[in-house]
Amino acid sequence: MPAKNSLKILTAGPLSRVPWLAHGFSTRSGGLSRAYGGNALNLGFTKQDSRAAVERNREAFLRRAGATSGKKLWPLVTLRQIHSDLIHCVSEIPKKVLAGDGLLTATPELLIGIQTADCIPVILVDIKHRAVGVFHAGWRGTVKRIVEKGVGEMYRWFETKPGDICAAIGPGVHGCCYRVGEEVRSQFESQFGYAEKLFREKKESDEIHLKYPLLFLTARAPGHSDFPKQIFLDLVEANRHQLLAAGVGKKNISASELCTVCRNDLLFSYRAENGVTGRLMAVAGIRP
């Protein structure tokens, strides 16, 4: 049995069956960072953590993900993420850090990765042309259709057909915990005909209101103030719908059941930790 604080990495079952693919979704377990609890595997250069700890965490994670040729680690390409729909195709380490939220490559022994701490990570794999893509899909990127555009960009660069894509949606905040404002719902409704299916509502409750309702009587009929509505967005389903709309087969799409907020013991969550947290990473690369 592995040690309690051993490094844990998550993989998608369908992607694990692709023999030339190295991929993985990190967790918070088994690292060297102390800023976010003992032995945290923080993979982002955050202000609370030391650069040395993050670099050692990344090395351990890459080795566990299989991104090695002998003892040599593959180079890792990441982005300055800006909640956009910008996607870059890379064949080597860029001379300067790229800004955007999606990466593509068909170059063997080059690892591409995006970071998350509630947003949805998505990996796309063209099993015919040996090409991969990784995407950071928060609500802003999702409403801009970054994953749907990613399928199109893979066709542009690699002649990828949607039917040849295997997709994995990694751990992120789920509809149970992702509360948003009315303005977010309005933006989705302006873009997607199926937007209604992505949201659910529930009324806020308050124990004092429920126990002493007479204290909160108003002159407005029917006599009681309504509790405001809470709105929740299902980002996983939003991105699944985009993949389906782009032509990816339903059977070729897998999604993690892990919610970063519910499983804050295993995963970093910006919301659950009030913004002071580490970063997870989703990576993909091509074995030679």
C-alpha cells in the first residue's frame, strides 16, 4: 500500500489505452511544498511557495506521468493563462512565455500542460495522427468555446477528424459547487441554445428565517420576502456539449467525477481555499 503522502497522479482510462501517449492529471498529494499543507504537490509558481519546491514537484510529477526518455525529462511547455480562447501550436520550447489557454503539439518528447485550481482541464488526443491538445476551460474560456475551437485547430494543424479524437475532461469544480451570478448565465444563454440545461437554481435558506418567520414579515404580498436564488453552472457538461457539437463521439469522451471543491483533501481548489492555494496540472505528450 502506498504511503499516505505519496505522489498521486490521475489518468483517464480511455487515454491510458493509447500506447504512444503520456498523460496525467496531478493531485495535491506527495510533493515538497509546505505553503498549502504538508507534502503538497503544488505545480504552479505561486507567491506563497518557493520556486525550488515547485521545480522539484514538477520533476517528480513529470517522471510519474512517464514524460521521460531514459533518465532525461521531456521539456515542458506551459502558458501564461488569461481565461481566453487563444490556442498555440508548439514544436519546441518557445523563446518567450506564450499567453493563452490552449496548447497543441505533434512533436514527440515534448510535454504540454495547463494549470488549474477549479477550472476544467481538457485533454484531446488524435489517435490517428498522433497529436495532442490541452485546454484550460474556466467559464470565460468555455463561453468563448475554447474546447470546440480546439477541435477545429487540431484539424487546421494536423488534419484531425473529430471522429479520431479521444477526449478526457479532468477534475474541476462541478455543478454541485460552482455558484455563479446571473451575468454568467446571461452570457451562456447568448451563445448556446442548450444553456438552460447547464444551470440549476436553488433558493438560499437561513435557519433564523425558517425558525422565526414572523420576524421577517413584509407588507408585500404574500407577506414574506423570498430568499434570493442561487445559480449553479455545470462546466463539465458545458464542455462535453462543445465536444459533441464539434463532432467528437460520445463514447470517446470521458469525464472525471472528482469535484475540486468537494475533494479539497485530494485537489487544490481556489474557491474552497479562498484564493490561497496551489495549482494542479494536466499534461499530454507523445512517446517516440
